[in-house]
Amino acid sequence: MGLFVEAFTGLNARLNVQLGEHGLGNVDFEVLVRLSRSPGGELRMTDLAAQTGLSTSGVTRVVDRLERDGLATRRACPTDRRGSFTVVTPAGVAKMHEVLPGHVALIEEWFTGRLTAEALDSLLTSLRTIRDAVRPGATSGIQPAAA
């Protein structure tokens, strides 16, 4: 576990420097990625919380920041008065286009490019297995029932 944490924190530190050069924090970037790759560039706030592992108040704070910076906005849910969506704005999409090339290059340099195709495939399969066990709502956004 210690080796995994050392590898993750080292890689994350390198990526955070690059994100900081674009005025983004790691969590802001993760939220923008999740919004950008979702249908219509939007997610329900509850799904965003499930996918990112943030609390409801944590997601609210991130979305507040992204709204302040013009990168995302909120939209009321037409079928549920209590629910709302977070929507990536054109400025948010432009920010992703600005950040992603350097981000992907760093991932290639410090992570994927250091492994053979077979080793990378094996690692990703293993990480998905663990992720699906410990955070089953991470891909769908659906909160699992309490065990």
C-alpha cells in the first residue's frame, strides 16, 4: 500500500503543478473532466458527488468556484425541484482544451509511457477491480445501497 501511495502522490504532485499553471486545482479539474465527458456536458449534483467521492457540500464548494470562474453553471432539474445539474460552459470546454494536451503529455511521460502495453493493461484492470469494489458509484454516479 505504501508503494502505491508513494507512486500516486509523486505523480499527483507533478500533475498538480501543471494544473496550477492553468489556474485549476486537482478537484476542479476532475469535476470539469467528468462534466466534459458526460452527455450534454452536464451531471446531476448528486451524481457528480458520487463520481468524485466528494460530499454534497464539497461538490457545492467546487461548483461555486467553477461558476465564479465562468467554467460551469447550475441548471434546475425539470423533473425534480430539489435537484440540479452542473453544466460545463463554453469557457470550461475551452479551459479543458487548453489544459489537456500538457496534462496528457505528463501522464504519458510519468505513468503510461513507463509501462509496456501488457503491464499497463494489467495495472488498469487491477485498478478497475479495486475501484469498483471500494467506490461502486464512481462510473455511473449511482449511490450504492448501504450494506
